[in-house]
Amino acid sequence: MNQRGRLHPISIAIREISDIFGRMGFGIAYGPELEDEWHNFTALNVPADHPARDMQDTFWIKNDPGHVLRTHATSVTMRSLEEMSKTGATEMRMINPGKVFRNEATDMTHEAQFYQLDGFAVGPTGTVTLANLKGTFDRFYREYFGPNTKVRFRPSFFGFTEPSVEIDVWFEAPGKGGRWLETAGAGMLHPNVLRNAGLDPEKTQGFAFGGGLERLLMVKYGIPDVRLFHSGDIRFVYGFEEKKV
Amino acid sequence: MKISRNWLQKYFEKPLPNAEDIADALTFHAFEIEEQQGDSMDVKVLPNRAADCLCHRGIAKELSAILDVPMKKDPLREVLPEFPRTSALSVEVEDSQKCQRYMGALVRGVKIGPSPDWLCEALESVGQRSINNVVDATNYVMLNIGQPLHAFDAANLAQKDGTYKITVRVTDKVSETVDLLSVGEIIPQEGTLLITDGNSSKPLAIAGIKGGSQAGVTENTTDLIVESANFDGTMIRRTAQALKLITDASLRFQNRPSPELCAYGMRDVLSLITEIAGGEVEGVTDAYPACQERSREVSVSLSRINGVLGSDFSKEEVENVFKRLDLDTKTNGETFIVTPPFERIDLTPPAGGPEDLAEEAGRVLGYDQVPATELPPVSNEPNHARYRGIEKVKDFLVEKGFTEISTQSFAKDGEVMLANPLDKNMPALRASLDENMKKALAQAVYSAPLVFTPNEKPKLFEIGTIFTKDSEKLEVKTSEPISDLPAIQDDKNYIPQQYQLGSYQQFSVYPFITRDIALWVPSGTNASDVGKLIQNTAGELLVRTPYKFDEFSKDGKTSFAFSLIFQSFDRTLTDEEINVVIAGISEALKGEGYEVR
């Protein structure tokens, strides 16, 4: 009997998303889950006394005060930007799919560990703009969710971007009406972040984004509880009809 | 923060749009609205604007800019009065880092009583309770312009040579108790900043967080010491957290409002107290050691704004936005030289810069005005080698019949321990995937009949990060050995298999029951027809299609054996009720002339 296995839906999603972003010139980057404070906070313009650095939001490592479990995959963006500055590259686009950690109580929509789809695009000043961020997500959502999606921005705040926006997508679930869903935080990389990577913010400019990956899947496939993803339960993995493409 | 539309209306001649439209205007140009009920809305003020927008005046200012409707008055633009000075109140600030400014006012001859209706209604409209006229006045001014205020009963402070003295100092080394209003006695951590009676050294309040009972305003109070101060945001946040005492005052101070605001708060609260509680202001003492005039200028060019946003805004449009936001703007050709007002610390260097001005232009004009423009093509092939290398191993395992699982990174034991685990039983980071694999396999063996056919067996794999003393790495773990498993290696040419998934069907959490049914049928009978008959008769408790696991022929007859699985979404099934279902199936099969064995 030729038994065939199955991929976890997170893997399937990362492949689909990597394909879409790949066609827009994005590479795929990975970085450590146990991260130093510099890449997770300081370099990303999150000041030393910021609430995010308090014990209740972030997992800290015992007897190793300078290290945390990364709270976002933006730390990988920081590492790529440092790489750019080292190699002298003038443009780069990457997505960073990976596990991140938040020290918060879990429920149907919150997990202390989940995947984030983080990423960035930078280029010479004036070439990568907020309009390009919109264009990128407009295309990503159309290809991932279907042709009827729309994208809108709302003002937001993150230390590492300025301006900062929330990205909402208009999604029509099969059999249900359409609705706006908050899917990612994003914005133009803050000049301090570029500077911290050793890049010149007068010459380099770009956008960064990040959002929960499970949430996208929950919306797309109607998954009721985020805790199913990393439960190790095969009944979850087999809860979908699967078709090779 | 709760905001009332009626309260906002006080700032405008023209009637404001209804609360829903206000909520929309704020959502798309300033802040998200968490909840909107009638005329009241809960505004989620962004962290960078919490210094100036945790109040009705701040939200009114935003609305004025967004809707392009002028404010009829702006308390922060009205010239400050010369406060009378007094020698009857002195103020001492021991650490100007922790307390940037302390204004105290001595008011004599007030009459404590109920507040006028308009004030009670205003407070109620944002979910606050009226206490008495003086306390209400301090709360109202805070909710109106954002400056936290406090009133002490002067009679409970000692006088020395006819002078009251406020000393702002940290707790003594010996544990000092403070009796807090509506909280009771507490012993704050060493180093907590206190407001104390400088003559008696008694604590009066935890600075910026909560007033004490020692000098609380009561119905007998006639003389007040009114405080309008500014305390260090980080200190206030940490102290409030340590005391588990998050108050309206602490929330505002932790967002670092400008110390300039103290004087506006003092002006407004003194005017309101004397209006509704009578009394006379004897004088104001202002300790403002941190006062220094700094240049607040920021400049940005039109091309930089459009270069960041990817927009095509005109000079006039941007200039108009800055005017609507009440930013003092000079132009030099295409360059805007902006001096933000004192309360906009988010736009003032070092926090603010040209990008912040680009954001102001973008959000006020509207991000819907920013086009969606695709990125230009890149010259180099994007780097997917690592990703493809990882996915190649997954595809290999799937082809060999392995199912991918994902498990938690926290573990009972490991080499790297968390300083603050969420679950005390899982204080470590996993040093291997073994433990989780064992558990997942046991669970998979149990659930196997639900997802596998009887001749398949669960084989699992996980690719996940493990943490050892000095490093972390990606490990591949399989539930059983596999001889030719390749190592993860970068591969820029491998094309991972793509899949399409249908909607998710949630499994039942209740136990399932398996039953086999075997029967003789005439040769040539189609097994799937029999299966269908079984399925239709079994009803909704049957999960999965009946699986035919055996078939043989003898003497012109064929024997089929099917395996059936029953499970309910809302209860644990009993053998008795499944016996009934099986009996029903047998009847139906016999009805077709089949012989159930």
C-alpha cells in the first residue's frame, strides 16, 4: 500500500505565499528564534523603557539578560538590512516566515507562540514607497484570497516604521458576506532603523510589514481556534480536503 | 479612552456629524474606535499620540483637522494668565528627573458640595462617577485637556511660620506606609516617588498615581492645595505596575505629556473650582526646574513627502493639512519649516522628524489617496535556496507516507530556561523534538481510525527549532527511523510541491466507536453500492465512508467486510445506541437479500 503523508497547513501556506512574493522579487530569509535585544528591540527603534520590553509581554531567558524569544520576525529584517550594509547592496526584498513568541494568556484567538509573515523591501530613496506597499499587498491578497479582495490602510504606530499603517483586507468567505479584516501592521522603515543597520537613510528607503500567519489561514479556511495549529494533532492536519496543484 | 460627542461639540460652532461618522473619520485618519455606543465612543489612542490625545481637546483638534472644521476655542492656544504668587505655599522637588514640574495652588474658603448638573452629566457621559464639586473639577479638566490634577485638604497639612510645604521625594529607606483613597494602606517599594507634607514629612500621595487619605478632600474641607504636576513616564508606569494600580493619572503621565501643560491645567481647574465651589486663589507656586526653551523646528520638502508616500500631493494640499493641524509652518520654496505646538511631542525632535510630517500629510489627506503601485521588477533572482532546501526534505517525507505536525517550543526540561515562563510546568525551551513526537504519535495512534484506513499506520515528522546551551538549530524528527533521509541543504533549483486546501472541517472532541460488519452478497454485487447503503442507513453518527477491508468469493457468493466509525459532535456515544444503529444497518442489508454474518 502506497501511503502518502501530508504537509501541515502552515507549510502549505508558506509555499503558496513564497510563490506569490517570489514573483514580486522577494527572497526568503530566516533568523534565530532566540534573539538578542539589539535585533529584537534596540535596533528597531524600540526604546529601552518601552512597555514591550517588560516581563509581561516578552519571554526573557534565565541568566541571560540580553536575550529574548523574538516577539516578531522583524528581527530577521534587521539582520538582512545589516547584511545589505555589509555587502553594499542597494536593494533587497525578503519575506521572513517564522515562529514568534508573546507572553500572553492563550485563548481561541491568542497563542503564546505563532507564525508571523514578516518582510521588507528597500531600495534607493524614492524607489520603494508607501504606494508600493499598497501595490504589493493588493497583489498578494488578490492572489492568495481571490480576485474580489481589496486593500485599505489605516493609521497606526510602530517604533520601527514611520509612517505606520494597519493593512485591512476585504475578504469574502465562501458562503458568507464580505468583511474587512485587520491582517498586518506595516509602514516605511524608520530612518533610525536604517541607520542602526549601517545604511544611509538619505540614500535608502523602504517598507516593512508583519502579521500573524495563522490568522490568515483561519480566515481563508474557517479554522475556529488558533491553538489547533501547534497542538501536534493529526486530526487538524487531516481536517482539509487536499489537492496537488 | 471614552469620548463623548456632546463634550466634543463644545469645541465647535457647527454641529458635528453623528457619532458613527466621527468614528469613521477618526478610524481612517487618526485612531481606531474600539466601541461606539450612542454618543459615546471608546477611542484607542495610539502610543505616540497619548501625550496629547488622551482628552477631549486632543480628539477635537484631530477632528478639526480631519473634517476641516475650525475649533471655536482651543484652551491650549489661549494666553496663560499671570498666576498670583504666595509665600503661604512652598514646593520642593528633590529630583527634577522624576518630577519635571510641580505647580501647587493654595485656594481658601471653598464650599464642598454636589457638582452642577452639566458637570455630573459630562462625567457620566464618559463613564465616570460624580464625587463632589472639587474632585469633579479636577477630573473634568483632566478629561478635557489631559492634565492630571489633584486637590489636597490643606487643613491636614502642617504649617511652619504660616507656610505650607509640599515636598516631592522618594520613600525613606525605612518602609513607609501610605493610606490610599479607596485602596487602603500600602507599603510602596523603596524609591517610589511620594508627594509629602514637607513640614511633617507625612506622605500625602503616590506621585502621579493615587492620592492618600491623609489629606483627602471631605465635606468639611475649606482650604485646598491643588496640584498640577509632571512626573517621569517610565517611573510612573513601573510604579503603577508594581502597585497594580493603573489610574487615569498614571495612564496619562506614562505617556509623557509636555510639562508646559501643567499651567493650562492649573488655570482651568482653578477657574472651575472657584466657579462651582467658591473660594479664592491665594496664590500659585511653580517649581519648574526642567524648564528650557528648545528649538522645536522640523523641516521637510514636498518631494520627500511624496517620495515616502508614493503620492502626488501638491504643495497647497500639504500646506493646508499643516494649517488644519495647527502646525506653525513657514515655506521656503518647496520646503516646509514646521514648528509643532508644545503638546505635539511626537512631532518635536528628537522623537519627531521629516517622516512624521509625511505621516501627518498622508493620514489627514487620507491613505485612500495613496495609489497602489506595484514594485518595479528586480534585477536579481530572489534567493529561495534555504527555503527550498527545507521544503525538499518535507516533500521527501510526505512521499514516504509521513504526516507533518507542529508542536510547542516550550518543554518540561531543557538546556535553556525561561526567566518568565507562561506555564510553570513548561519552563524550558525544547532541546529536542523527541518528547513532543512521542506524545503526538500516541495521540495519532489513538485517532488513526478517524484519518487513516485500517491498513495504514500513522507516521509523523516535525521540522522545528531546538535550543541547546550555545545555539539553536533546525531539527528533523520522524516517528520511526527512515534510512535514506536527506539532510537539509540549500537548494536553489528545487520546486516545492504546491497544494490547494478546502475549507476546514473541525473534528469532534468526543471518543469514537469502531464496528466491523461482514456480509455475503451474490457474486457480481458492487461493493461501493453496499457501502453506500450502509452509509445512508447509518445516519449522521457515521464518520468517514465505510471502509471495505476484506473481500473473498466462495460458492458463487462474495463476502465483504466493512469497518465503520461512529462519533458524535456533542456527546460520548454508548455501545447500546450504536448496537441500535448496527441493527438498523443489518435490517437494511437483509432487506436487499444480503446475508449478514
